[in-house]
Amino acid sequence: QAEKAHHPRHIILDLHQVTIIDSMAIGRLVGTQHRLQRDAI
């Protein structure tokens, strides 16, 4: 039972880390787009 209770928490932690990485990547992409638009103008 202890192992079963431990695994879901680990999965949630991994999902949380992935969300942080995704938001960082999205932020970098948005920043790059803004820079490209500024250079175009």
C-alpha cells in the first residue's frame, strides 16, 4: 500500500515539472516573436 500511495505523488511531481518547462519554453517563444516583430518594424 505504501508503494501505491508513493507513485501517484511522483507522477504529479513530474507533471508539475513538465508544466514549468512548457511555460518557460512558451515564454521564450513569445519573447522571440516580439523581438522579430520589433526588428521587422
